Amino acid sequence: MSMKSNSAFQRLQAEYRRLAKDPIPYLTAQPLSSNLLEWRYVVRGPSETPYEGGIYQGKIVFPFEYPYKPPSLFSFFWRKS
């Protein structure tokens, strides 16, 4: 494993711990149990906004070179509940 990929795993582990300790309102994100480089996320529309009741889901795929190269974002869907 290269130094950059090692730093990607260290960085992603630290970011996941930070999110668990200090969650972001309306957002949940976590890595797959089988792959730290692939995360799933859900954004829920805040109350009293045009997005209220909406749910936006997707995945984030981090390259081995992260944080030196950006992740790719993929959206699954947006729906209004």
C-alpha cells in the first residue's frame, strides 16, 4: 500500500469518527462495512424550507489518492415524502 493510500484510509477513518462524534444536521454518511473508500449518504430536507420532506440519497467513492484527489459523488434519487 502506498503512502498516499495509507493517508486516505487514515483520513477517512478520522472523518468518520468526527461525523459520529459531531453529526451534521440533516445529513448521515458512513462507509460500507466492506470498503472504507465507498460511503453512502442521506440528506433530509430541513423543516420550513422548500426541501422539507425531501430525501436525497447517494454514494461517495474516494480514490486511493484521497485527499490529494477528490471523491466522486453519485446520486441515487430525490423524493418528497
